[in-house]
Amino acid sequence: MGKPDGGGFFAAMNRRRFLGHTIQATGCWSLLGGVLSTADLGAVEAGARLQLDAQTARDWRSCWEQSILGDMRRRYCDTETGEELGWLISPFLNGFLYGYRATGDVQWVRHLVDWTDALVQRAVTEPDGYLGWPKGDGGGGDSTVYRADSLLGEAMVLRPVVLLAHQILHSPNLSPWAGKAREYLALAERIFEKWDRRNCWREVPGGGLWVVARWGIDLQTGMWSAGYREREITGFSNPANKQNHIARWLLAMHTVSQKAVYRERAEKWFQLFKSRITPRAGGRYAVWNYWDPAGPWDWKSNGAPWHWVGVHPNGGYYQIDVEGVVAAFEQGLVFSRTDIDCLIATNRDFMWDQNLRGAKFQRIDGGESDARWKNSPGLLWTALVPYDETLRKVFLANHDPASWGGLATTPWALALAAGK
């Protein structure tokens, strides 16, 4: 944990390969960019719409459909567990969600139900009676002692499921799937309850956040490992990008259920996250760390933090963070239009190399690039595209509709262009 290698407690090799694949495939690394749909988590400002000419829209749709239908043969829904629920399954589920929203074609509803059912059928009942998909140590690494669920993976995969379930229940033409929709929403409620009861939510000065449990299912006994007894005081605070993924799921849960606890938990994280953002250049730009310690569980007995503190050299993590900020802003939580403008300036005026085609972005702090992420020290923050004309032009000039990242970003863009 002493160096920024993306490894250690919460990194998985599959995830690193996935991130590299995605970033190389498209300069617009936005797997879950659909936070901007007016039907999801808030209202995009008037006039902030992506403009696509009819031919481009047709070409993008055709390329995207061929891509996602071909990649679906990988059937990650039949095999993946732990964090990979999020990194490898959720891009497809988001593609199905926004594919239906953009086209109205019910095949995308059928695909989402198929993949979700395949996932649910593989869940195991754990010692406390909750369902899970345990793998590794719960934080993306491997344990020789236990296997554990991943809150991140479950949050990422459930967000598109609950959003489409909500749409199913409010669309008469989708009534054949109403029973499934209710089952999925009940499952999502139970998953939240699971993590809450496992003491993985922590209130801290300035807000709250989620921790990775330092225990799981003992490989020898099938019961909880020894760390379970100290579950109320141990853990490891998730890094910012994972907290933001989880918070976006909670915003979706509030949208579909109107239960205050989901919004309140998301708001407390966003309050903490905003307090960690540091202004630069007289307040024009912003920078923040990949991870910061939050409580006594994040410190070793010798006084050292469990993880290095600083800006990560992989720009993909900051793309995710900005998606969280935009989602909060659109719900009227914590962040203002001034904050959005600061992020726009950071991405457009500081990080971008000012080349429209083949656009490249430097690190958020202007630091040296790392050979391991030489193609992604910084990225276009796609979540800001509806809010700035220049970033829209960069997106349109560089987006590859048939890329891995385009699985969800392409139908999101089509839906946004159509005002859906």
C-alpha cells in the first residue's frame, strides 16, 4: 500500500485490465454517464442538450447495437462475483437501460431481465441470511482466510436495475415485467439493509462514508471469519471513486422509493467529499485525492495510514468522481452551479491539450504521467458534456460508439440528444 499502483487492499487484476481496455478504446471513459438523463436523478439545465444530426444518431445506434450484441456473448452475468459485478456486468446493464430509453425497443428490457435473473440465481445465502456474491476480500483484493461481498460491485450492478424496474412499473407497455421489477426493487432494499446491518456505514466529522469490512466467510468453516467480532470498529474506507458509485446507487434508490435514508446517506458522503476538494489557481480549478483516511480504522498501530494519500495517476477514477458530483448537483444536493463551472474549467482549461480530434488530458494536478496509465493520466469528464459547449465538441469529435466504454455512453448520448 505504499505506492500508487492501484493494487493492495482494494484492487483486482481483472478490474485493472478492464480499466485499461476501456480507456484505450475511447477517450471518453464514461461507463455510467447516464446520470444526466432527465428521467433518472434530476433535471439537466434548460438548453443543456447534446445535439446530434440524424445521420450521426443513426450511425451511432447501428455501431452500438452491433457492439453490445456481440459483447453480450461473454455472459459475465453467468460467472462474475465480488467487485466484478460492477466493473464487468454493470456496463451491459447500463447499456440495456439507456438502450431502451433511447430507442423504446423492448429487447433491451428483455436483456436486462435475462442478465439480472442470471445474476440473482447465482447468489448464495450467507451466515446472516442475506444474499451475496462473495469473492476475494470484498475490496478488490484477495484473502487467504475468507471470501467477502463487495458493496461497490452490488451498488454498481443494482443502479441500472432499479432505474429500469422503476420505469417498468410506470410504463403500461412493460407490464409483463412488472413482477420482475418488484422483485428487483425488493432485492435492492435488502442489499442496502445488509450493508447497513454489517456496520459498513460510518458517520464521521463532516459527513459519512462506507467502509470495506475486514471479515467475510471463513474458507474453512463457512461461517464468519474472526474479524466479524470487531466489525463495529474495523474496516477500510473506500476511495472516493467507489464512494461516488455507491452514492449514485443510493440516489437511484431514493428516486424509486422516496425513502429519505438513501438521500440522506448520499448527501452525507457528498458533504464529506466536497470538504476534501481543494481549490487551485485562486479557486478557478479543483483537485482532490484518490483516498483520504476518515477514522481510526484507517490508521495502523504505528500511526501510518493504511493507504497512500494523494492524486492517483489513473484519470479514470476522477471521471467517476465527477459523475457523482453531477448526480448530486442534479438532485440539488451539496454542489452548486459554481462547483460545476469549476470542474468544467479544470477539465477544459487546465487538463485538456486543446486539440479537438485526438484530444488528450493531463492529470488533474498536472503531475507526471505514469507508464502504467500512459494513455489515461486525465480524461474528458463526460458527465459535464451537457453543461459546456466546448466539452460537447470534444465528446462528439472523439467518441467511439462501438467501444467498450460506449456500451452505456452511446445510448445515454442518444437518449440525451432526444431529450429522453
